[in-house]
Amino acid sequence: MKRFLLIGAMVFSASSVFADQAVVESASARASGGTWTFDVTIRHPDTGWDHYADGWAVLAPDGTQLGYRKLLHPHENEQPFTRSLSGVVVPEGVTSVQIRAHDSVHGWSDKTYSLSLK
């Protein structure tokens, strides 16, 4: 019985850690003058300065970071929230990107959001 409880506690603990990661819910992109602007919507249970979504990145398919948006404050009362990043140079031939959120406790999210560039 003790072994079952320990395993159950470990599973619950691990799932709650992943549940607190920042998640990209949606994203869009538009090209203008040789660069791209990305609008990204993130959800995260921000609790204040000790734990909040603090950024997101646009990644090429090979993992190269093309752009980074630093988030300067918690969004406890604005969930989900959308922020933009302009001036991102996307190399010729790249037809899709991955967007990955970051939070101040867990670092980079385990999940990425795939976005086709048309």
C-alpha cells in the first residue's frame, strides 16, 4: 500500500509540474517588408513575480532561434494574453516555425506550437 501511495504521489507531483508550464495556445504571423510579425497567445497560471510566463521564442525547424519576446511582468489577471514580436527575419525556404513559451520557474515548455508561414 505504501508503494502505491508513493508512486501515486510521484505521478501527481510530476503532472502538476508540467501543468504549470507556459503554453502557447495560438499564434499567427504576417510578412511585411522582408520581416515577419508574430502574434502569440500564451496561457500560464501566473502567481506574481516568483512564477510567471516571462518570454517566448520563434524557432526555425532546425531549432535555430529566430526571435525572442521577453515578457516584463506577470499577467495574473489577464489569461490568456497575447503579445507581438516584429522584425523577425525568417530565412528563405523556411515554411514553418515552432513557438515555445518560457516561464520563470520551469524554463522552456516541453510543448511547442507549430505555425505554417504562408
